[in-house]
Amino acid sequence: MAIVRIPDENRTLCEIAEITAYLASIGIDYERWELPRVVADDASPKEILPLYNEQIERFKQRGRYVTADVIDVTPETPNLETMLAKFSREHWHDEDEVRFIIRGRGLFHVHPRQGPLTAIEVESGDLIRVPRGTWHWFDLCGDRTIRAIRLFQDPSGWTPHYTDSGIDHNYEPVCLGPSYLPLRRATIES
């Protein structure tokens, strides 16, 4: 489940009802989807998308989305640093950004026009919709891995429009989730 932090208020939200209500108050849709079963790390998009067809179709109708695909990012992804640099600066899009996380973790920073900056750490089972025009940026968590279903209103995708506000330099991409626990456990057991 997501972890939501409001850094300027030194506040962290961890309960689903509280997270959903708070994110809705700043215009962000958040849902938890059941994972139908474990998806193999090497599963292709053609194997993954049918597993979520019912949820995808429901969401497509709700937001007039026309295509869905799967993005799979790992530390071995070619040109990873260039790709991440494109999204780790504050920007906005002409259409919604919709992500359903299948594997890994990521961190959306949302900069509402009214209200404090909000950090949303997403993990497997989380769906987030950042509406068109919303100022935000995205970073991967420490393991630099994420697999997500993306939904698009325009089949050609979207282009980031940078705000050049510089606010993204004021907030570290800190993930609080349990991704460090296996490493820590292995160290303790040694």
C-alpha cells in the first residue's frame, strides 16, 4: 500500500482510507487493485495485460483512455539515467498520468497549486492517477525497479512540460517502504 508524506507538515499517512481521502482532496485518484496472482519477472506485456483486463476496461471507460501498455524498468534498462532525468524534474502533461504498479516502488512528488507538496510512494497493487496539468515529478526507489501498467488518452503518449520552478531540488527522493528489509535481514543473519 502507498505511503503518503507531507514533508512541510512533518506528516505521514499509512492507512488506506486516510490516504485515499487526502489524495482526493488534492485531485489525485488512488486505488488498490488485487493482484490476480504472482506475475513472473520475465512475463511479457501480452501475458500481463489480460490478467488486469477487467480493471483496465473499467478505468478506460471512466477516463476515456484508449491504450494500455506495460513499462518495465530495472537497473539494467538502457539509458536509465537519461530516462529518469526526464521525469525527476517538476513537470506537467496535457493528459492524465495513470500507473498501476505490478512490481517495484516509485515516488511521485505532487505540487498542488493550493496546499503543501505531497510525496506518494507507490508499490505493487497501487493505482495512481495524476490529472492533466498537475505539477509533479517521479523518482524510482533504491532498488531502481518498477513494472507498471500505463493508460493513455492519446495513443502517441504524452510529453513533459517542465515548470523550471526548481522546487524539485528542495526535496530528496526518500522511499520509506520495506525494500531495504531483505538486505538488512541478510546482514543480521550473517
